[in-house]
Amino acid sequence: MQLIWQGILDAIQLAAAGDRLVLAAAWRSFWISSLAVLTAALIGMPLGSFLARVAFPGRRLLVTSVRAAMAVPTVFLGLVCYSLLSRRGPLGDADFLYTPWAIVIGELMLALPIIIGLTHGAIKSLDRRVFETAATLGAGPLFRWFTYLSEARTAVILAVMTAFARCVTELGIAMMVGGNLKDRTRTLSTATAMETGRGEFSRGLAMGILLLLIALTATVVIATLSRERDRE
């Protein structure tokens, strides 16, 4: 217990002093996850809406596949991403492996099914009068889509925040395709594991605390949005 308490005190001192390694890993984790989730949102929200409103053969199978993909372990996604980005893979010529862009791609694969699945559920559960009103007013496809997203905005934002919380705390993808390279691909999660393994408990705990604060902030936003959606 004394080791943990002393580690917390040292971690606070490191964070307050602006330790370069700690802050660099924190910033890298934030921008990589933000970019991955933003890209996933731009792709996933239209796809989720499409699956909710357009009937076609195989739609149920596709929705089931998306829901199953939401539970895929990050280590497996890291393995898939590694096979795509390695020199023998189809994207090997891009030379993305062991760069921040490799982690962005991996986290995009993690976030995309989450946003598609939750957006699909949000649009699907809208009051039928929303769809009937939009059709009665003669709204075009784009305007109807904006109307659906506006009506389900709380649930859609909740989907985005859930994806961000999952991405910023993941370890498997960042370790496998990022390589945990200093000043290049080291994130809070990989740095926490490495520093602790090296016996640098204080620095590892400092990074863990920052990661926890980011995750807690996302969790508080998710909980707030969930209560707002329940009231609606």
C-alpha cells in the first residue's frame, strides 16, 4: 500500500512539473484517438442511418455482423491491421507500420462498428412520426438524414464518446502496429505498460492517472448524455 501511495505522490509531482515524456504520450493518445473517431463518425453515421432506414437483401446479416464486430478484441484488430500494413500486406507500400497513422487506422477499425451499430440503433428507435413527417413535407434524402440525426443527436453523440473512450484506453492495437517507439508512437497505454515493466513505477503511474482522467471525463460525458436521453 505504501508503494502505491508513494507512486501516486511521485506521479502528481511528475505531472505538475510537466514531465515531457508523460505530456507527449498524453497528447499523442488524444490526437490519434480523436482523429480515428472523427473519421469513423464521418463514415459510420451515414452507414448506420442507411442500415436503419433502407431495406435490402442481407441487411439483417450485415447489422448482426456490425454488432459482432463491436466485441472483437483489440489484439485481434491489431493483428489484422498488422497483416494489412506489413511489407507483405496489401498496404505495405504505404509504409505506415510503426507510425502514428498505423494506430489511427487500427483505432478506426475499432471505432467504426461501434458508431455504425449505435447510430443504427438510435435511428431505428426514433418515433415513427419523425419519418412520416419528413416524408409528408417532401424532404429530400439529405435533409431527411439531417433530420434523423438531429432527432437522435444525444444517442449519436453518445456513440461517438463511447468509441473515443474505447480507443483512447486500448493497448493491443497501439502496441502491435505502433511499436511503442519513443517520441513517435508511444501512447499513454503503451507507455504505462512499458514504464511499469521497467520498474519506473512513478512515471508509469503518472501516465496511468492521466489515462484514467481522460477515460473518466469521457465516462462522465457518456453518463450525462445517457441521463438526458432517458429523460427524452
